Amino acid sequence: MEETKGSKQAKGISRARFLAGAAAVGIAGSVGQASATGERHTRGLRRRGVVYTVGAGETPGTAWSAGRMRHDIRAIRDDLHADTVDVTGDGVERLTRTAAEAAERGLHVWLQPTLGDAPQRDILEHLAETGRFAERLRRQGASVDLSVGCEFWLFVPGILPGDTALDRIRNLQNGTVDWPRTQRRLAEFTAKAAKTGRSVFRGNLSYAAAQSIDDPDWSLFDIVGIDYYSYFTRRSEYVRDLKQYLRRGKPLAITEFGTCAYVGAAETGGMGWDVVDYDKDPPEIKGDLVRSERVQADYVGGLLDVFASMGLYAAMAFEFISADAPHRADAPRLDLDMASYALTKVIKDRPDDPASGWHWEPKEAFHALARRYARACEAGQRQ
């Protein structure tokens, strides 16, 4: 079936390109386990990780594959020196096989199913099936936390008007949103998701909230989860900003943080992705951006230092790889990796061939985190 221009555009708007929908429109009772108390550590993060997305991909060549996944999980453990992987995305088989591989490699698993643009009943069933697997892993001795989802206001139909995430963003931009009704619907679905998670999983439960719109009832969860994309010029400002999330008296997990690889990206907060013209074929970077992996590395490294200084429960960098945003050293306008939050850059064997094979290489941000993660591992072993 021929693909329309509109469907191509919607397909091009992936999870990474909706990192901060709130910023785009200018909108500003626990069953916890012993491993997640409200007390904070004074010697760094308890868990140091990275987000690993297991979506279907935009082309067959960039789709999830078991072989690539196993290679990536080994690299996350052995090269990035992370002790945690946030397995997120949709597709129960992809989620569970990746989680099982991570657990077998001795990594802590933060399992977060994120089926979107589907009926609410299907989303809850997808969560329940994934949660049952998480419970089996936990009973077998694996270290697992379960997040019931991510930014429901954006990805779950029936909370905001619109059939797709793209439609919902447009309605936000147009101002056609009844906010009291939206907040009620968001609270209702979040409560349903928490109930579903509790019914199948006996470990720590969480949710990944957006900074500006989400304000869930955290009594439903054991761990506060925040997708964090703030930008400040001073470290003390980050500390002050983050303290608001510690007032719930529960451990805080930074479920996403990061920026893109060009000059000025950090200052955009969560909107660094919004520099690609998807009306062009192939898509192009807008303006005259200057690629800078150092900008990305300085931001993620500096934020990780802040999180560690506060003794937070976990921090998971967004993200390990973005297969559909390849790097083009020879053509800056086509260098979609500049608009990617990934710690690795995808290099195609034949850059102009959609069916080309590819591999990834670490970016400066990868090395910045790897150094910090390795030092933290060594310090933990000495204690």
C-alpha cells in the first residue's frame, strides 16, 4: 500500500522527538521493597543506567533484532559500565527478550512498556503481560523495577483530544484543550495503570512523568520517576529544581535525561530534536547547525554529577541508540544524528541506500558516562 506524505511524517515522529511536548507549547500508600526507601545515598547514585528502546523501527533494517540486542546489552555492561538498563518500547516479545538478556548479564532491569496510540484496554493488557514476565524474572532472583508507562497524556488516547501523539501535540499547540478534564482523565488512567501493575508485579512500581504536565498521585508508586530535560547555568539551580521531586519522601529515579549533539542544543531543554525538516525527502537538518559531540557530553556528564551528588535512586540516560537517525560526516544537512539524543552514532555502509547495513560507534557522551560509571563501580567494589 502506498504511504502518504502524512503517514511518513507521523512515522518520522518517534519517541525521541516527543521528549517534551509540554515545552513545545509553553506549558509550564506504598508497597515498596527494602531496596527503594525514601532515604537518599550520600555516595552517588544507587543505579546508573541507559534507556534502550525496543521499537519496531522505521525500516526493516533498523528494526529490533535479537542479535543486535545481545551485542548492545553486552556493550552497555562491558563498555558503558552501566549497571542498569531501562528496557522500554512496545511489543511484549521484544520487551521480555531484552529484559531477560539484561538480567542474565547481571544488569538491573527497569522494565517500562510504552504501547501508544492504541485503545486504553490494549495498553493495560500490554502492561499486564509485560508485568507478569517482570514478576517471573524477580522471583527467579533478577533485580527488576517495573514502570507502568511514560507520559500518558501524550501517548494514551482519550486523555487529550487526538487519535495520535501528533494530533494531540497539535491540539495542545492550538489551545483546544480542556485542562480540568484532561487532568481528571490523566489521573484516572494513571490509577488504572498502577492497579494493573500491582496486580501482576510484587516489586517496586513507578511511572515516568513529564516535568510540566504530569503530577500523578505518587502514593500509588514506590519510586518517583521523572523525564528530566531542564537547563540551568549553575549546578545549584539543578539541585534546587530537583528537590521538589524529593518532597514526596520517596526515592527519585531520573527516567530520562540528555541532549543532542550540536552547539546550543542544551539550552533548548527537551526541544533539541526539533531541528529536522521532515517535509524534505530525505529529511534535512534546518538552519546552519554546528555539530558538537562535546556539547552533549558536557551536559550529560554534568547532570550525572548533580544526580550523584544528591544520592538519587537511579539515572538513565536517553538513549543508547537511535537507529533511524544516522550520522553523515560528509553531509551536515543530512546528519540526523545531530538531532538525536543517542550516546552512539549510527554509521551506514552506504549512506544513500535505505536498505544499507549499518553499525554504531560511541559518541563523546558515551565516553563521558562510561568514565563516570566505571569510577562508581570501582568505588563500590572498594567499599
